[in-house]
Amino acid sequence: MHSDQSLLPNMPIFGIIGALPESYAGVISATLRRFSAFSEMTDRSFTILTKSKTTRPAAIESLLHSQNRLDPRITVRNVWTDLQSWSDAKLRSLLPVEESSFDEKASLAEEDVQLARGELKFDERSRKDAKGRILQTTRYRPEGTIAFTDRLDTQQQGRLGGRRLTIFDRQENALYSWSSATGLYHAWLDSYTGGNDSLLINDSSEFGAVISSYRRDNVTTIQVLHSDYPERIGHRELSAGKFTTLTRLDWFDLIAVLTETQIADLRTRGIVRQKGNNIASAPNIVDTPVITELGDRSANRGIYVGRLAKEKRVDHAIQATSNARNSGTAVNLDIYGGGPLFAELNSLVDDLGATEAVRFHGHVNEARNKFLDASFSILSSRSESFALVVVESMARGCIPIAYDIAFGPATIITHGVDGFLVPPGDVNELANTISHVATLEEAQLAAMRRAAITRAQDFSATSATRQWGDLLHHAVEGKRGASTKESVSATISSAHWRDPSTLTITGDFTASHDGQPEDLLLSWIGRNSESYGRVSPKDTDSGSSQKFEFDIPIDRMGLRIGDACDIHLDCLVDSHPVRTRLKVDNSSLPKQSDNFRPYSTRYGNFTISMEENPVCAPDDSLHP
């Protein structure tokens, strides 16, 4: 804790999430709990910014306040409702990245004009083409005037192509236009920070692609990584936004993760730099009520709380419960949560003949309090970054049984003392552990429950908020300037295959001004796949000689036939991240090795593709 200054930096601190529905869990729950703890411990007000068009901030804020799910000092705002509700003077204060001379008013459909005149009443209207694809979305103010349009047919009306977002005043005058949502989002954020020193904590990995390019001298940006997204790279499980965020982690002032083991993993993968201090850890803040009485609990009652999604492997928990019953232990499992796999999991319960033992309750607000009545909880996920639900279980005296997956459970649970760890994916051992817990003597169970409650206090609001305070101070102290004037050029002079899947390249790099590029990394980014990784240069004196040599492990790219990766040089210049495409002439490159083909695009940039037939060069005109 900083004894000579406030617990948190003395500046406005904003939280960012994508959507805020009435029912939520996971990232949203962790974000709201953190900011509520900030308010409780500092008696300060904070603002949560949202971007989803489905969020109605006033209604959800009122609901969460009334249900004590959000501290009353916290307000919720949304970009799209702001554009609907702000005064014309406030709208004119937005400073766009680009201003359009396009006559947006002239392009409005007659129905839009009728709506604006009050002849028709809708909050939002979409215009679609013959195939049902949205060409334009128009949103209106309560009095019927047009607030903004989002057109996706700017190149030729009626055909998909181009984008133009336009905001209007109440006299139907187009004020500003942007050719991407990013520019609009940045102007919106500027309206909140107002040129003052501010902190943005972005918990949305989807929105990180936007925040990564939001560089202001007065704003410190922090990206929180909640899930084990790096583990999913190459498996084609990430959205475009989340993938872009992972490829731009250098761009944030600080990356916040939940455990030290995540930091080590990200550095090992090369996703964050081995050197540097732009990554730190602080745990999720957990509601840890003071439990003095353990209560009467049936030793054989288990509970699962979480989404019914593929990565949670709820089928393992169900199968293990069924196996334990088949071995003679009369255990039950209550499942709280909703998700896309409900029907599939319900069918599994029917197939196992376990309908009396496994019960689905759907999403329940404050489901964590159900741990008070259960003897043990099950975490069967494929991956977790912190396993918040484990701490919530322990805080209520419910003994966690968790797969010993990376990052989360083992950093919380002491096996056999306050919970149990099971080899990941081992359903039989999970069943055995369930049976073991259900048949322990009451005195043993009571001792473990008390140990679990004690351990959970290490993640209480008081303890975790102090850690977050240290992290935020660290971010502000390490804040970089908004940008650098430096650009870097890098050219490959020679390349050869060291083995069939390792390409060795050498070359030179130079900076445009006086800065000296440091901490070089070679990165690859998939064009049409989630391929991303970075490697350090070979042991040379490239830092002083402005030469580089890299071994490119192409087998790590996870390419399939038709995939391609563009190759970049990443470096720091005056502490600022710079990424540049590697230049190369085809005469400097070797021929194809197996299916891997290195080549120079028509713009002279270095790319590696996986080819079925090497004779046909790809059309790379869209990938300079």
C-alpha cells in the first residue's frame, strides 16, 4: 500500500466492458465487483463505459443498485445511448479523427425522414439487402429525431462495401462522420477523459483492439486478460477482436493478469516481452462473507456454478457424479448456470439415468450463495485464468474439487487441506475424489471447510483492492507518451532452410530518426487464421550493429492449406512499441520446403504460406 498517497491514483478511473445485461457472470461479475470494492474502500465515484447496442445504462444501473449488485456511487454509460441523449452542444464537442464531406443527409431513406418527423415510431431501424444483410442501422432519439446512422453501403448504395458512421443534431444536420467505429469510439472516450489525466481499465478482450490504438498523453490504458486466450491461439476459437487484442499487447501501458503464472506463460510464448515492466498481476476481488457457522450440510451434496459451455466441460462433472453413484456413493449435483449446451447436457443426464441425482436450476442471481448449502463444488474447466468460483466456494465453506489446470486452481487450493486437485480431464479420478469427499468423517470435513474459509480471506476486497491499487500506481508511473515519430525499416538480405520447418533469415534494420530500436522480436500474424507468435533473435550483437538473425519455427504457426502468415519486426524505440513489415526480394528467399512457401508480396513484404501446389502464386494484392 502507498502510505503517502491515496489507495488508488488520484485521477478519474473508468472501467470498460462490452455489454451489461441483467444476468451476467464471469468477466462482467469480476469487473463490477472490483469497481464496487474501489468505491467501498475509497468513497469515490467511478464510471463503467459500455459499447453494446443492447445495453440500456439507466435501467440496468437502477436495477443493479436496487439489488445491491453494484455500489450506488458507480454510474453506467453507453456510447450509443450517449449519442441519443447528449445535447447538440455536447455532440458538437466531439473531436473526430476524420471529418467527412459526404452528404449523409441526402442519402437518408424516405422512411428515415418519416421516422424523424414522428410519422413512424421506432427506437432503431435496419435497412437490409435482398439477402437479409444489414446495409444501414439508424437509431432515433425518444422525440423521434435521428441520432446516428451506421451505413455499410457507402461505396454504392444498396450494395455492401465501405462504412460510414454519422451523428446528427436535432435539426437533422449531419455533424461528423467516421469511416470506422474505432474513430467514433476514440472521440467518445475523449469526451469522458476531457484532456485530464485518466485511467482506462478495459476488461473486454473484444474491445481491446480499439483501446490498443487509443494513445493519449493524458490517458493510461490497462488491458485485463481474464481468460487463457493464448492457449486458444491456432485453434480458431477466438473472435477477430480478441485475436487482434492479443497481437497488440505491447500497445497498452499495462497488461493486467490474475496470477504470476500467467505472466510466466505469456513471456514463454513470446506474447509479452521477456524484458520490460508492462505486465503485472492482481487477483479478482471476491465477495468473502464472514462465516462463523458451517451450517448443516449433507456431505454428499455437490454443486456446479458457471456457464454451460464447451470450455467448462460440465459433461465431466455430470459423468463423474454418475460414476461415483455407480460405485456406491449416493452423491447429488446441483447445476446453476445457463448456456448453449443446456439441451446437450440435459440429454446426457437422461442417457446416464441420473435425472434424480443431477438437477439443472438455470441462471440464478447471487448463485454464489448456493455454496452455503453444498458440501463440495466441482470445477472441470479446460482452462481458467483465476477460477473465481473456487474462491467463492471456499469463502462459504464449500470444499472445491478442481481439475489441476494451468493458472487458476493450484494457486488457490492446497491439496488435501482446503480442497482437492485432480489431474486435468481425468473423469475417473474426479469421480473417485467426489466419493472420497462425500465419505469423509464430519470432523475432517469441518476442518477443511474452516481452512477453505481462511484461505479465501486472502482474496477479500480489502486485500485484493490494495493489490489493484499497487498495480494502478505502477501503470501510471510507467505511462509512456502517446506516440513516437520514429519508424523502423527492416530488410531480409538472405534466408535458408535450417531444417524442413525452420527458416533462418538475416538482414538489417534502421530507424528513421535518432532513436535506437531495442528488444527486437520477430512476429507472425495469420491473414486468415488465428496464428500468432514471436521469437527472439539469435545470439548476435544486432542491438549495436543494426543487423538481425532469426530462426522462424514455421511448425509453430499451425498453418493449414491455404493459410498465410505475414512476418513483422517488433521493437521498442524510446520505450514505444513499433511494428514493421519485413521487406524482402524473392531472389533472397529459398524455394518451398514441403508445403511451406516463403515469398515476397507484390509490395515487397515477407509472407509465409502453406501451399498444396507450389506452382500457383497466391493473389496477395489485398495484403501489402
